[in-house]
Amino acid sequence: PDLSLFPCFEPAMSNIAYGITLTATSGLCTTALLALTKVLQQQELPYYRLSGVGLFVMMFTILYWLVWIEKIPFPRPPLLKWVLLRGLFGVGQTPAFLAVRAGAPVGDVTTLTSTNIAVAALLGRLLLGERFTVVQGLALICSLLGAVLVCRPSFIFPSDAEEVPMHAYLMALGAGFSRACVYLTVRKAPEVHSLWFTV
């Protein structure tokens, strides 16, 4: 990770600890956004309009910081494709929020999307040639089994409770896969400043 982004962490944290902290923070923020999605739906507020305004404000703020405050150069053309792909896969995480709106519990969606870490490790091995250990393989299996046991899909665990549409679970899994692909695109262009990947 780019330690220059938050220099206050640099003296106290190694790169690995810094990366773990950011990953955990990202997971917490995503869970909070999923819960907020459910609240907005229950309150019958205009979810898509509010989300669009929020994303626009975030994008404008980051661009202002990049271009006018830090004056960080635009990514070079050979690397630009990875920035664009990161944006595409970022949009691919939207189905997680749609899954919540479709009736899937926030906890189930969070569990299914959290499989992205294990999937990213597997894709890193297949596409980037990164080391994939037995422990990581076991983590991948446990992650997928844990997701099934937590979500308890009705086609495996019949129940009298209100059935969640299967497409909601599939959207959550797809969002997790997209997040795993986000990690891969960022790894392919380490020279690009972190904030360009968030615009």
C-alpha cells in the first residue's frame, strides 16, 4: 500500500499491518453501507438518488485532492487500462446493495461478499503467478463452507422462514468476485497512486 497517503501511520506500522488495517476498515465500511441500504429501503427514501449524489460528491472530492491539492500526475496510457478495469469491477460490487434491497439479510450478503479475499488469493495464483499455500487453500474452502452455513440457502436447508430469492445470493457472490478482481487490477499497476483507483 501507498504509505504516503496517510503518513501518520508510517512510523508505527509495517506495510503488512497497514494493509490489514485498511482491508478490515474497508470491510466495516461496506457492512455499514449495506445496513444503511436496508434502512433507506425501510424508510422508503430515494435510495438511487441519494447513492448517486453521494458517489458524485466522493468522486469530486478525490479529484480535487488529486489534481489541485497533491497535483499527482494522471496515470500513463499503458497503466490507464488497469484504472478503468478497477472502475468497472468497482461497479460490479453494486449487486451486493441490490441483493439487500431484494430481501437478503445484511449478514448473509456480508458473508457472501467476504469470500472475495479467498477468491483473490486463488486468482492471484492463476493470473499473477503468486504463491498459493495449503493454508490459503484451506481458507478458501472454509470461507465458502462458512458462507453456506451462515446463509443457509433454502435449497440446501429447507425452512418455514421467509425464503430469500436465489438471485439475491447470486448477486452477493458476484459482488464478492468483482471485489476480488479489484485487488488484481490494483496489483497490476503498483506505480499508480492509490487515489486514482478510487475515482
